[in-house]
Amino acid sequence: MILYDYFRSSAAYRVRIALNLKGVEAERREVHLVKGEQRSPEHVARNPQGFVPALDIGNGHILTQSLAIIEWLDSVYPEPRLIPADPLARADAMARALTIAADIHPVNNLRILKRLETQFGADEAAKGEWYRHWIAEGFAALEAMAGSGPFLGGGAPDVSDVLLVPQMYNARRFELPLDPYPRLVAADAAASALTPFAAAHPDRAKPE
């Protein structure tokens, strides 16, 4: 199994966490987003969107999109389960996860920030304000959706925690004040204390 990865990609970070939680080993191959390696013909042949992550599971199958990869991992390696089997719990967990994956992340990824610069002349300060605005809007909703802890959904981490931790990393990188989100801070701390989450951190995934 080969994971095409970038150490600071939050989508790839999610998959590293999920693989670690499942105890599944994958060879990591770096696709350097800042250098534009994701747009190379070789990588686009793996993932037509030119994104990371891409997970080569053998037999000619390469999976893309972090949530699709996590769902596949849950199906093939069911313990510990990340997407609940109970329909109501599943809907709640996916709603939390999609608050990040569908509403925060897509408007803040690298290609959007570059487009803001090239099309609208946004400087670094403007891009930072843009980034923080959309995280804050999503985090306000997610804070209200969080359970009683220690994790977002209760007593064990689920798919929404797998997405939360990378997004909290991004929030800190862009200096978003986190005081308004005590439940998110607590869930992030609980998850980050676990070895599978800690081992996936960009500081440990960064190429030497």
C-alpha cells in the first residue's frame, strides 16, 4: 500500500491518522504541493484532480478523496470503527466531519489562496484574514455540534476527530484565536494525546 502524501496537507494528515488508528502500514511518497508536483502528468494519472492524498491499494486501484479513503479503511479494517454503524450516530459524525471537509477546507486550500492572489491581488495579510474567517465560521457551528467529550462524538474518537485535529493545526498556523471554541480545544487535546494522532503530525511527517 502506498500513500501519496504531503506533510502539511490537512487531507493527507487525516488519512495518516486513520491509517495509524487502524494499524495499517503504508509506504509514504511525498508529492510536494508548493513545488507543484501534484500537477505533474505522473500524479494526475494517479489522481485526475491532482490532489493528495491518493492511496494505492494494489491491483491497479488508487483511492482518492480523504473521506472516501477513510470509509474504505473502515470497511476493510473495521476496528476501531471511525464512522459509526448506528444510523443516527453515523449521521451526526458525518455532519461534524463535513462541516470541516465540505465547508471549511475547500475554500482555504492552497489553490484557492493562490487564486485570491493571482486574480484579486490578495497579499499575505488578506489571505490570512480570508483563511481565519472561514475557519471561525465553521468552528462556531462545530462548537455547537460537539458532544460532551472528551472527543467530539463522546468517549472515543470518530471520523470527525480525525478531521478536527488537522484543521486545528491549520487554525494555529494561521493564528486564529481559539478561546471561543473550548469544546474543540478539549477534543483536539484528547485526540492529540493518542499515539496514532501524534504520529501523524506534520512535524513528524515532514521529509528530512
